[in-house]
Amino acid sequence: MTQTKGLNAYKNFWEKQFRLKRHPWDEEKIVKLTLSNNYAHKLKELEFSTHSLAKKDGKLTLRLKVPYNYHELDDFKSKTIELLGIEINWLIDFTVCESHCTHRR
């Protein structure tokens, strides 16, 4: 059974949307979600890796790939939050920013 919330749900959803067209991920951008550290225990069940989740200054920062056409999507932010299983009150900030990753597909 496919997980309906969490990192795998997020990745599977976008990969399924673009499977026939092209590689779904924008290699130049990432989405950065800043979350309250009060909800760290709830994030464990959503299967975020230590590579994508960092703790600093009492906050959690989650960095994820974004679909290449994220800017064309209706309410990308809400869809991301829904797929990840994050509740809006956990969220401090949601930003799409430049990727500084040197590892490419």
C-alpha cells in the first residue's frame, strides 16, 4: 500500500504527474519549509531523511526538490503541505529558493 502522507507521498505524486513528459524535478530550485521544533516528534512518521531535514535555532528546516513547473501550478504551497502531511500550524515559513546542491540527477 502506498503511503498517503510524507516524503514518499510527495515524491510519488510529482513523479507520477510527469512520468511520460520528462524528469519532474527542477534542478535549480528547492522548496524550503521552516517548521516549529515543537512538532519534531510528529515528523518522524512522515519519513523525512536527515539529508532533507535539519535542526537549528529551535526550528526545523525541510529542503525538498520542486517540480519543474511549480510556478504554473495552482496553489503549489497547499498541495505540498497536503502531500507532506504537515499541518499549517507547524509551518513558520515556506520558500522556493535557489538550489546549491552540487549533486545532479
